[in-house]
Amino acid sequence: MAQHTSNDLPVRVGAVVVGLIAVGVFYFMKHDAVKPLTPAEPTKEILNPLPVATVMIDTSGSTGGQQMRGTTVGGRGAQGSGRETPSIAGN
């Protein structure tokens, strides 16, 4: 039989208190099941859309109102800079 020391009682009491706290947390933190709401009935009436005029937009070309060339960081447009770009292979 093992000998009991004066330190055993506080350790046991502490373990019991921690156990009771854990049981209480698990018991009071459980969520009750919630029944989902029933979906609303869909509308079964016939919809009559209002007549509207057909709008057609010509997207085949520029009207000249906007510049077609973008600018780069240096402020130049899309035109070339006059220098040739060296190739990676050296050709």
C-alpha cells in the first residue's frame, strides 16, 4: 500500500474541481437542434413583361473620341521607342 502525504489531498480536490468544471462546460455549452425553416411557396402567377424598345450598339470600331493607344510609365504611347530589344538567345 502506498503512503499518503500531506500533498495528496489538495491535488485530489483540485482534480475533482477541474473535472466538475469540465463536465459543466460540456453540459451547458451543448447546442439544441434547431429545426430549419420551411421554404416559402413559389409564385405561380404568369408574369407579363412590359414591351421595351430594342437597343443596338455598334461595337465594330472607334468613333475617334478616345485614344486607342495606352501610355506606359515613361509617358510614351504604344508606339515603339526606336531601340531594338535584345533577344535572350543573342540572335
